[in-house]
Amino acid sequence: MASARAGDDFQDMLPTMASKLGGDGLIKELCNGFRLLMDKDRQVITFESLKKNSALLGLQDLRDDELMSMLREGDANGDGVLDEMEFCVLMFRLSPELMQESEVWLEDALQQELGASCFDKTKK
């Protein structure tokens, strides 16, 4: 997990962005954020690209070990870098309020996709 020092100054803006932009808009903005931080040649976020571009997110005061900790936390497949999906998942994980909201979004999407009758035992 990101260090306590980083968390002390971190203001969780994702819930505000989600309410203003909606789900699709938020995902688009996360993708834009990923592109800002990624290594343009490798198309992933590396330690070097994160360090070089961290000021764009207001993280310029983080130490190297704190940046590495962020990379390790989001690196689901263990390749030492963040792909776009890992980055988006990490951003959601760092936003507890948004995680709670995303569970509701998932339930709603499942109900719409599968039909309410799958969840309502009285409609058999």
C-alpha cells in the first residue's frame, strides 16, 4: 500500500469525478491519467515514467521507495510495471469511497444484464 506519508496529503478526488463525469467519463479520465504516466515506448507505467511524471499528479515529494511501493501494490501480474487495467484497479483500490460505489454499480449492471428475475425468487 502507498505509504502513510503519501496518504496524509492524498485527497480522494475519484468519487467527485465519478459523480460529475459518470462511470464512462471516469474510466475515460483514468485512461487519460494512465497515458500521462506511462512510458511512451513500452505503453506501461514503469518506475522511471512514474518518477518522471509524478509531479503531474502532485506526487513530486514522494521518495523512490514510496513510488516503488505504489508500483508493487498495483502490479497484479508481477512484471514490475503497471498496464492500463492494473492502473485503473489501483486507482479504485486507493479510493475506498469509490470502491463502495463501484460495488453498487456492479450489482446494477449484473441485474440489468441478467435480468431482475434471476435475483427475485418470487418471479419463478
